Amino acid sequence: EYISANLNQCARPADWGPNGLLLCAVQSCVGLARLAPPGPERRLVRLVGGCHTASVTAVRWVADSDHQQRRLGLSCSADGTARLWLAGGPDCQLDSLACLSGGHGSQTTLENVDGLAVDSGVLHGEPTGVLVATAGSDHRLVLWRLVNSQPAWSVSRVDDISLGGGFAFGLRLIRFNNSVLLAYGDDDGALNLAETAGGEAIRRVIRVSGGHQDWVRDIDWVELPDQEGCALIATASQDSTVRLWRLERLPDYDNAAVTGKGDNYSDGKRPARLLDVDRQVASEAGVGFGRIAIRLESVLQGHDSAVTSVRFFSVNDDDGADRQPQLRLLTSSMDRSLVVWQPQADAGGLWLERDRVGSLGGNQLGFLLGLPSPPDLLSAGGQSLLACGFNGALSLWTRVEGGETGEATRWRPLGCFGGHSAPVESIAWSPGGAYLLSASSDQTCRAHGPCRRLGGRWGQLARPQVHGYDMTALAFLDDSGCRVYASAAEEKPVRLFRAPNGFRTVLAQVSNADPSCPELKRSEPPNPTDSADSAEPEYAQVPSLGLSNQPMQSTTSGQRGSGAADPEEPPSEDALADGGLWPEVRKLFGHGGEVQSLAACPGRRLLAAACRATQPDQAGILVWRLAPDWSPSWRQTLEHHGLTVAQLAFDSSGRRLLAVSRDRGWSLWRLPDDEDSDSQIQLLSARRAAHARIVWSCAWPPTSADDEAEKFFATGSRDRRISVWLAALAAPTETKVEQPEPVASLELDAAVTALSFRPTATATEFCCAAGLESGAVALISVLAPGADSASAGGWRLAPIAIVASVHAATVRQLAFRPGQPDCLASCSADASVRLLRICRDKEVSDS
């Protein structure tokens, strides 16, 4: 139902193609998204991992490669390889067709491939297949050819050249003058053009210097339809300027009137550089020319920081009577702006700024990439701009015409898919199941929920916490308003946050949640005569010299939270960054190390936490009882384990606490029946060597508070086993603690890192979801004695289904949605959060 992830921090993390398909790079995965604003199709549909072993550094669609509603795309990675993909179709499939390896570095120490250029079509009447250029950190530039030799694709390395210790950026294959030119920038600020001899070799490189003052980051080109034999090349540079170069063919190869000395050329107007095109190729093509001249056309200065990308595109000019497509240039910059430039027909090549979108101020970094709508979306009237930020977040704008109202044309921000940019460590459902929280090593906590404007599909609703440390755990506390959660990070205190009324306004406007759910109840002052300051805050912000989210009052919280003129529109990236914080209500101290795990007791205001430990005196579990104002009124330390407690879990009755540890054991504790009692928590039972390796996870089944006869729990370990244990009913009367044996075990194909029981079950049959280190998710049936003929003699575990393609890395946590037992949330080290649907045939569907 939902995939949440940010794109990679690289130069080309996405490419927007026909039919609204967005090819994108997410960690070591290649993703496919549907993006057709302003409609509801704005979601990440597919993530495919396992093909690249390191971060994907660039993706690119292959032009003119449509085949039976599917399209070719390419990706390259820091593992030194590139891959050819076939994407699209009714189900948005993404299949790997071929691998380009061995071109950069050796097979044992592959170099980073961070540049990619592709070209396809027909050259001199012969099909060329797909021509690919890659550049890597090994200072080499490689030319490849891919041919569809049914049933598989053949890959051949055409040629490679050394860059002499330099780097190549912004690779572009240019089909011009009946030949294919390779353009790339370097770290000296020069534009380089290479003639590829009909795609057979890199024959000659011409270096056009004397332009930029810093390295060239991106290149794009376009043929001028109204000027035969002319094209424009745009180069974006770190020096905050864009330079336009005119590429034109010289009609007479041996014309004495055209004077040139070496590679320099002048026609009496402006100096240029010459590039020879192979005479034999030109002759076979029936063309009477063999030289190309390139000269500086214009310099665009409008950004305050490095220009990171350039893209040519054409739109219909609504101001013109003939509505002919007009050329535009889109630039992105680290100053957090996108600028649309247009040429002035009567100004001799002068380009002026037409539109500018982005944000001013703030503490965010700039844009790495800007993309205009693909031509088919432009023709449908959906002119939009997409930007990828430095942290991988996407920002989206759509053009709104003034029309008959007389209003000026403007760009409206829209919500777009996104998520975390580092491994997601923990997830937690709100008690009513209206939304999901996730915490990540990218030091943020994010809220996800369904959105009306996205057709009921899920999106980001808020960013409650932006931390200074990598986050490790989340837990919702018992509260009638479902509004307080605890978070842990690589720091000693545990922090409590409370949902402001502004978030509830956004949740009510944007989400299609049930209006009667407790998450939508607004908090008011305790007494009608109380001042506004005593009411619940509308939002939160971090003071300029502060470190904690402070509550703030505002009468415009709805607009601040949503960031859009349409209140039902999901928050844009700017709104999430600036208006989605929750106020911090308390800090809980007591641990001497970084907190690693949290658990909240259902029905009670009890919170348990454990920190990183390397010896027994550091591995104590702290349990706090919290007062109505969330201050700690009582605390106890539970000492048993010798190493870090990996996970904590209270049972559904709130009477027992289970802990599993890196010391390969588990411990079970009994809580006092009276919530306000200061009685000590007692150790019921424990097992020192419950598994052969680290015990990563544990889970309780869904049983009622009165069903104490057959209480059991499950543990999962690095030894690839899931074990079921019976829970002790009372504390031992002797000093020696009971060391029980498992009643059933099951070995899987990989280490078990996450467990969660489905909320619905019969008296003798339970369903448990297991997340594996390989990224797979398994459904396991836990059968009590008498459930069937095979389990008549005792407990039994039976696998129902194993889905290997859910995540590309270790599954960190699983959680079923309250009230919807068929909805399973998962988070992973691949930086993604997913919602999975369990179908009636008991299979997991990543729908």
C-alpha cells in the first residue's frame, strides 16, 4: 500500500519520463514512482534491490526506447557497475536486463561509477542499440554498446580513455551533425567534446576552456528547430553561473573563406573551436560537411550559489496566438531555488528569468537536481517542476494559471512521496491506528497517514522531531488522546513529545481517518476561564539558541501545518521542514549510556528503557511511572542481563515485561497489579542461553487480560531460529530462577530480526510475522496443542509464506495496525518504511 523513502544524495538521483514514470535511486535500490501532478498519482510504486551492492549514484531513461508500454532505463552504482532495466507496464514492473561491469577498476576493487550518459536510435541507417558512457572515480571514461540479441542483451565495451587524474561530470551523448558526440565537464571548469566515430570509438577530445571558474556539474543540450544545423549546450557550474554554447555545423569543409588555425575558428563575429567529424562517415551519410564549430552564446547569472543541474524543455506559450512550443531552460541551485529561463527573440540570444520557485531562508541545504514535466504531461496541461534536495527529499510545484479571475500565474507547492534518508530503526502506530511514526538514523521522526488528495493512499503528514543524534526507538504512551510518544536516540535521556492541536487540524483535513478516532480530538483549556497560554499548543519550533522543541500558539496552524492553499493537500517538503514539529514535554534521565530500546505499558503510564551496555552494571532496565504531567513519580532498575537489551515488550494485559539481550538470553518480569503501588517488579523466569546467537526480537500474542492460562511469547535470534516459550504465572518461591525450555522452534533461512503477532487469533492458532536479516518477511503459524492433528502432542510452528523481495536490507521492526489485522508496517536498514497487505490466502502483498 505504501513505500516511503528519500532519494540518494547524488548528482542524478532521478529521471522523469513519459507517462509520469520517475526512475529513482534509493540507497542500493532502483525505484520506480508514478508522478503525474496535480492528480493523486504521486507515489513510490516499486523498489528493487539485490542487483547493486552499493549506493546507486545515477539513473537515466533511455530516449525513444518504448517497447510494449515498457521503457528502458539505466543505473550506475558505487560498486563499479551499471545496469540496464526494463520498466513500466500495468503493474509498474522493474526488471534487470544486463550488467555493465569490469570497465572501472578491477573486479576485486571496483571503483565508484558516478557518471552516466545514454543514447539510442538509428545512426547512418543502421540500428545502434543503446550507447552508454560511464565515468568513475578511477579517472576513466568508458563507452559501452548494448544490443538486444534475443533472448538476452549483449554488452560490449567499445572504448575507454584516461582522464589524466581528473574527473568527468554531467556526461551527455549528443546526436548532432549525423554523428554522436560525447560532452562532459571536468573539475577545471572546462567543457569537453569528443567525437565517437559513429559510436565505435572515442576518436578525439576537444577541450573548450576559458569559460567557468569552477568545476562543471551538469550538461544538457537541445537542437534549435528554427535554425537548421544549430544546437545549444548548457553547462552548470559550481561558480553559480550557467553558460550557453552554440554548436553549429560548417557547410563547406574545404571552403577557403572559413579560416581556422589549429582548433580555433573565426567567421568574423565571435571566436569558436572546431571539431572534425570523420570525412568517411560524412561522405557515407551523403552530407557535404565535416566540421562542427562551438562558441559561447550567453552567460546566465541568477543564482546565489552553485548551479547543480540544467534541463532544456519546451512548452506552449499561452501568451502567443499561434501557441507554438517555446524553448525554456530549467536550472537548480544550492541556494534552494529553481529558475525557468526563456530566450528573448528580439534581443540577440539574451535569456531572461521567467519563473522562480523554491524557498528563502531556513536551515535547509539546496537542490541537487531540477526536472520539468515530461512532454506528455505538459501537453495534458500539467506543467510541473520537481526538485530533489540535498538530503534526498522531493519538492513539487504545479503551475496555476490566473484565468478569468485576473490573478497572476503562480506555482503551487504540492505534497510528494518521500521519507527517511538513512536506516529506519523503529516504527510505532498511534493507539487508534490513524497514523504511523517512524524513527531513523537520519535523526528525524516522521508521521505517515492516508491522504484524501492522493486517493486514500499514504503520505507524510508531519515531521514531529528533528534531532541532533541518530534515533533508535519509539513508543506511544497510554493516553486518552493518543497524543504522547517517547523517543530514544544515541544520547542518555528519553524524550517525550505531545501532538499539538495544529497536527490534529492537519490530520483532520488531509487524512481520511475516522472522525471519531481519539487522534482527532482537540485539547482545550481545563477551564473556560483559562487563558490561551494554558491551552494545548498549536505547533512547536526550536528557538534560535535552543535545542528542544518549544510549544507555540498560533491562529494559522492549519495553514502552517499543511503548507498549501488547499487544506486537503498533503504537506509539501517546506511545510514538513518548517511546520511539522511537536513540542517536547519532558526528558527522563537515569541511563549512563545511549538508549537503545523502549517499551510502553498498555493501560498504564509505565515506560521501560534500556541502554547500550558492555558489562552487567550498565545493562539495567529502567522502568518509570509517569504522573499526569508526564513527570516521573517512581522508578525501578531491573538488573539481570550482561549486555545490551535489544528489545523490550509488555504483554497486552500490562502485567508482564519481556526483555531479550545480546547476551543470548531473555528475562520475564512481573509488574504489581496496582498501578499506583510502589511494590517492586519481580523476576518471574529467565533463560541465560536461550539461543546460540544474539536474541534480536521478541513478541507477545494478542490475548485478553483474563486469559492467563496459556500465556506464551516468541523470540527471534541471529541463529535463524524462532522459539516459543510458556510464560510463568507467578514469581518463584525459591532463590533459583526458573530456566524453562522452548516448547517449539523453527529455523528460517536468515537471522530473525523482528517479530510481531497478528492482532486476531483463535484460542489455539496464532499468526506471527517475522522480519529477516535478508530483507524478507515470513508469516509463521503458531499452533497450540489441539489446534490440528499434527499438533495434538504439543506446540508447533509452521511457515505460511515467505516473501523475499520486501526489503533490500535487514528488517528492523514489524508492527500490525491496530484495528486492521491485515495491515502490516515494516521498516528496514534500506531506509524505507512499507505498508504490507496480508491477503485472504495468507500471503503478503506489497500492494
